[in-house]
Amino acid sequence: MRHCSPKSQIRLAVGRKLHHVKSIELLNAYRPRELDRVGDAPMAEQQTQIAMKLTNLCSVLALVTSVASAYGPPSPPPGRGLTVKTSSGVVHGFINKTTPAVRQFLGIPFAQPPTDELRWLPPRALKHKSKHVIDGTHYPPACPQYEGGASVYTRDVREFIPNPSVAQSEDCLRLSVWAPVKPKTRKPLPVFVWIYGGILDQRLALEWVRDNIASFGGDPARITLWGQSAGASSVDYLNLAYPDDPIAAAQICDSGSAFLRIASTDTTHSNFSAVAAHFACTDPATEVACLRRVPAARIEAFLAAYAAAGTAPALTFSVVPDERTVFANYSQRYAQRRVARIPAVFGSNTNEGAGLVAYPADPALPPNQTAVRTATQRGILCPAAQSARLRAAAGLRTYRYLFAGNFTNVSPRYWMGAYHSSELPHIFGTSGEFRGADTPLEKEVGEQMQDLWVSFAKDPQAAAGWDEYGSGKALVFAADGQAVQEGSLQTIEAPCA
């Protein structure tokens, strides 16, 4: 599956946080574009409107790695190292003709299926199944979700949206692993974990990676947790929720941080009750148990119809601070030094808001530019800047970047520019598969970003090629005809002063 998708995060996916298959990659000595990569899915007005847009985009772009390959069924497993023993069972992987240097292990369960009485409960670890056989040659079903309304993703760049015909199931707490066939080193390889929705699900998956990745040739001491948009917020949430045991040795947050304003203000959970009432589950004492008996497809259909009709108030299901996994005051967490002391990258794009504000009635004309600037700056740029400043004040290694790419194969309308998620095809090396080949500059931008992401994952303390936040500099990609250059943080973060 070659369509790199932006990050997905929190939306009611059959009442639980949205999931899609997690991608885990072992980084070889060559650039990651040579690996068989899969993206992770987006998320997506100022405060309330931006939060609604982000959670709605979660449902648009959340499937990624659970989509069947566009290049046909996998060939029979040739070569060595395609049978791996894990705590979930014995996984049989494969190698295909598209990426013959990469071993692929798809759809490995890391938790019990969150179905029936386990729906809306914290995930439960699988019992150790040393003899259980797992067919890792096919993507599993995607989590229940629906596409959503008009946006740049549904109207202009549908490459971010996986095949809608893919099967869906609540049994989607699974992950996939990509690893080189012939590593260029005998040492364990650094690991990227590309994240998706569900804070406790993410944590359990990360524990599975820690316990099992060595069997695939990975180094559990060099895990980089990476997410985009609300997924970047999840990465940061975990960093602040598990300060003494983050598992990950580093983190990358594309267009998001713990300060991204997506937390729900629905502390009474009235949105859940509204859905329950639609299905005649009106007793507050039993509404959860009652709604558990409603098939997932019916809940999904109701939510899709409700959203399509533009019914008010909107039903959104984002994180609610519980002071255990998500906190109401992250400035206080930093002041108390309740943050994992691991290096981090925070970045954003120059025109994020083009993918977040209301889609124009006439797409030949741009959306409201005041709204776009507000969403770009207050919605994405400034939360990242706030995280970076607080981390620097706490003595934590922090690096910043800004993506300014405006390439017509990824941004087909003149007003899109470097919209929310547009950096991902360049990092994952799929930009040339959108609508036309990359320009020479675009190709160089992708290669530079890939090299720098890998450099950070290999040694996040040294982070060769990156400027530490205290230097007052950030890496700027695809601006002024240059693939990468140093930029002034004072200038970049001026709107946040």
C-alpha cells in the first residue's frame, strides 16, 4: 500500500477511540524511501472549529495500513527470516516484488479484540500464545469509520484516503512490521513506530514493540515514537503521561503537540448519551451496556448520517482530560518536570489551515484567508512552539522544523500550499505517485527529510543535521527554491509571541 496518509486520532469509532493498523519500521543503513512504507492516518476554527475539523479528519484518513496493497496479493514467502516468534504467536510474513528488500509482517494482534463486553474498556493484553500461528501476509480490516464531508482530502487529494471498499471491524487492535531482508549492519536496527488513535491502545502497542521488536532485528532501546496532527498530540500525551517509563527513546511530532486544542469540553459525556438515546438506551445507569449490544455498523451509519445532514450540535468524540493519560494543564506538568527526558522533534507547515478550515463553496477560490492563518498559527504552529519552549526551559533536547513545500502533484490547487499533512508524502517517498512525477527540487526535499528523520532515529541525542532549539534556528524545507536551509526561530514563531 503506497498511499501515505496523514495522522488519525480520536473520533468515535464504534464508540471507542479510532484505530488503524500501526506501522513499525526497522531502519536500515539506506534511506527509508527504499522500504515498503505505509503512512499513518490525518487528523485532522480556532479552538472549537479546529478541534471539530481535526476529529472529523480522523475518520477520513484513519485506515492507511489496513488497506490491501495496490500492487496485488503477496507472493509466497521466499527467503529467510519470514517466520518470527512473538508473544502474540508465530507470525508468517512475506516479501513482494514491489519491495524485494523488505520483509513485511501485517496485522499482528497486540490486544484482545475490543468487542462485546470489552467495547469502550481499556485494552487488555493478549495472553501469551507461543504456538498460535498468525498469517501476516494480508492487511487486517480497518476500524469502523466513515469518510466525512468536503475537505481538500475528499475533494482534491484523495490519495490520502485508502480504498473505501476495505473491510471494517472492531477487531482492529493490530500492528504491522516492516524490516530489511539483509541489514547492512549486524547490530539491532533503530525503530520507527508510526502511531494511531487511542491513548491506552497506543501504550499497549508500544509495550508489545518493546517486548517483541528484537525478534525482527530491531533495537528496543532505540524506538522513536512518531505521529502527525492529533497523532502528534498522542505522542506528546504519552511522553507526559509516562514520564518515568516512556519506552520510546525519542519522539517526533508533525503538526501537533499536547497543547493542540482538541480536548473535548463535553465533560458530562452528553454526546455519548445523545448517541445512546438514538438507539433507545435512555437509562443513564445502563446506557453503556445497552449501546454495547448495538452492532458497530448501525452506530457508524447513524454518525455518518448525522454529520452529513449538518445536524447541530455536532457530535464530536475527542479526548477528555482524565489527569492520568490526558491532563488539563500541561504547563503545570512541565513546571513539575513530569515529562519524559527524551529528545523530540516538533514541526509544522506554512499553510496548515488550508486543510483545516471550511472547504470553499467554489474551490476555484481560496477559503477565508483570515481563518486559514488563524488555524495555521494558533491551531498548529503555536502549540508546537509552546511545547518546544517549555521543553527547552526544562533542559530537554528539542529540534524544530518548518515545511513550506508547494508542489503541484501534492498541492493541486494554487491556494493549498503546504497544507496540513502535505509533508507526509515527501517523508514517506510517495509524492511521485500522487499526480505526476516529482520535480528535481521536490525529489531532493524528500531525500533530505528522509535522511534527517533517519538520522534522528539512529541517534536522537546527537541528531546529526538538526539544530537544537537553543540555537535559535530551525530546519526549513522547500522554501525559496532550496531543499533545506536554516531559518530563524524568532521569525518562524513570531505569531506566537
